Amino acid sequence: MTRAIAPILAVATIWIPQSAIRNPQCGIRNPQCGIRNPQSAMRNVKSAMLIGDAQPAGRQLLDQYCVTCHNQRTRTAGLTLDTMDVDHVDRDAATWEKVVRKIRTGMMPPNGARRPERVVLDRLASELETRLDQAAPPGAGLTTPALHRLNRTEYANAIRDLLALDVDVASLLPPDASSEGFDNLADALGVSPTLIQGYVSAALKISRRAVGDRTLTSTQVTFTAPAGLSQDRHLEGLPLGTRGGLLVHHTFPLDAEYEFSVAGGIGPIGFGGATLDVTLDGEQVVATNPRSFRVAITAGPHTIGAALVDRVRSAGVDEAYSDFRNNAVFTPPGGVQSITVIGPFHATGVGDTPSRRQIFTCRPSNPRAAPIVVPCRTATSRH
């Protein structure tokens, strides 16, 4: 408000001496002798000050531009500014906060309606914000924050960064609650005894998987193709000359044998008359029956691919002149629908996995020698 009054005081200060200069007989000891009516001049200054106070942020501005729509009769958007006291914003603080946001974003007054200059609206918003801050009781916003725990996504990222291990937390932990569409707010992430037990159980499974558990029993993991996946042309990551298929990443827990089962779509042999090509880390897997076979694999992350090779032609060789194109659309039937991994069987060891290298940072130079206690560098000391 001081900024609004300052120009008026400056004009009044300039105007009064100029009136006194009109009478050259006026001296310094009697500066008001040149003013014909000093009391009237002071009343004009006070009136100008009151008008300057009302225009940028007063009742008059709201009545002129806002109350015409937001009153008791029209009740536009359920807002009645004619009944709200702008001098006591604390009585309707939440509503005045919405008014400030609408003014700041330029949404009110709306486009097409009469509106003052942008600087006037900014002054109005600034004054309302000042009054809201002054009306708020001391320490009103100093609430104790809730205990912030990791949600499932943050937990999986932490495991990946600490143990170099990718885990599917959706199968280990219950879904997280959300607030206004966000699942990483402390107020929405509650902590219950059941949830804590779930995190403890997940930590036990993840730690065994990271270190390597020789007592692990065989489990089954199935990877399915996304709904609506088009398998009529080559997919990136799979061998050239193939079409469709799946490319999945899986972390094998132990050095052991694992059984694979590939399910296909329609066709006389399940794959539309095409042959199946299975790869492991980019290398072709030679098996009598590529749809169901068992192979020995080392522990750690590996990439499994399964794609189709047409007997007549291979997609990707010359698609522009292919006889299989009908109106620029491939029509060969069949496709890979799922890849199932079962194991481990006949485990031979825990292997040398990225997670073990991340955990066990010290190794004896001679494993058969007597154990010697040597201080090891931790993962944090290396950085």
C-alpha cells in the first residue's frame, strides 16, 4: 500500500510548493501564504490518498469487476464476493486463496469481460496475499511431517542401485495408496504392521536372491506378450530375418539347468506354419524341440528371445516387394504368446553374479590358505 500512496504524496508535495511560488511575496517562514485555501488543498490530498488505496486493492475494485458475476443472485461458481469482507480475509481464508490463484493466473476476470490493467490485478493479488499472511496465526503452517517410507517403485530402484539386482516388487509388496494421483506422498504412504511384515519378507527373499541360495526350490516365471502386439514384422533386438516374437530379461538365481516353454498362436503347428528361433544372449539355442527344452545356464541376468522364421520368406529381407503384403499390411498368421522359465534343476553353485560382486568386495588371493582377517573396503569407501 505504501507504493500506491507514494506517487500521490509526491504529486501533492510538488503541487503545494508550485502554488506557493505563484505569490513571490511568500517567505520561507510562511509557506502557506501562497495557497488560497490550505484546508481545501489538504482535503484534496487526503481524498486522492483514499482513492489510490481503494482502486488497486479495495472493495471498490471487487465491486466493479468481480461482484457483477459473483453475487448472491447469480452465484457464479458458487462464489458470493458481495457478502465477503475483504478487510477480514481470515474469515474465509480458503476462498480468498482461490481468488488469489485465479487472479495470478489471469483466469479472472475472464477473457471478454471488463478487466483492469495487469498491474492493478497484481496489486490486488499482492494485497490479498499480505492480508492472508498477516491473518494466519503464528506457526499455522508448521505441521509435523509424516514418516516418509519408500513406495514400491522407489524400493525397487534402491535395490537395483545397492545390490545390482532387478526385482519385480509387484509380486512381493502390496500396491501403494495414492493421493491426488501421486503415490510418493508421505501422507498417503501409511505404515501398518502387515505392511512392515511384507517389507521384511521381501527383504529376506531379495537378500537370498542377491547372495545365492543353494536351497532354492524350482519356481515358474511366465512372460507374456503385450496385448495387441503386432507380430507381422521384425522386432528390434531379435535376429534379422525373423518376425514377431518376445525378448525378455530374466535373472537366474543359480548355476543350474532351466526348462523353457514357448507358447504360440494360431496355425497348424501353433506358429502359423513358421519355424521357431530361440536365442540366449543373442546366440541361437540348438534344441530338438524349440518349444520345450532344458538347458544349463549360469547365474545372473540373461536375455531370452523367441521369434518366428517363415518357411517361404523371412520378414525384413525385402519387405517392399514381399508377396505377403496386402494393402501395405503383413498377413502371415501366428505369433509367440508367452515364454515360461522353470527352475533351477541340479544346481551346481551360486555363480559369479553382479549382485555378489557388489556385496562381496574382498576375496582371498588363495582360497585354500588359512583365513586371515584383513580389513575390507566397503561399497561406500570406494566412492
